[in-house]
Amino acid sequence: MNNIATSSVEEGLDFGFNLLVGPAADGGQDDGVLAQRLLVLVQNFVHPRYAGEPELALDALEELADCVPLKHQLNRDQVDAQMAWLRAQFSKDSG
């Protein structure tokens, strides 16, 4: 299992985004229609992330992860671990 090096939800969201942005760019270079979709998903993440809506940002980040072609996600295990860690943080906050 991968270690999670973030200590706050905000850091975790940023780290998760950084894990995905490179593979998203690679996927977008292969397919112009996909590039448009990925750009919308990036926007869907950025707006709530910096508007103080971290749970909405996580939803968008998970959607972005699902949209990036797997052949470009060489770090998918780390992405999945990061998403699970983030979801656990929200569970702690609501429980």
C-alpha cells in the first residue's frame, strides 16, 4: 500500500490533482474530444476547491480520475489510495 504524505484535506486534494494532471494532459493529446471533457473536469475541480467546497472538489477529482485513460495512469494505485484517504477524512469529519 502507498503511504499518504498529506496531512490536510486541502493538501490531499492538491496532491491528488497533481497526480492526475499529467496523465490527463497525455490523454488529451491523444483525443481532442476527450481533451475538451478533461478541461471541463479540471474546471469542475478547481472552482469548488478554491471556493471552500472540498467535498465537491473531491467528487470532481474522482470523476477526473475515472475519465483519464488508464494507459496514461501509471500511478493509478497512488491515485486510488489518495482518494480513499480523502474520503476517510470526510467520514471522520461527519462521524
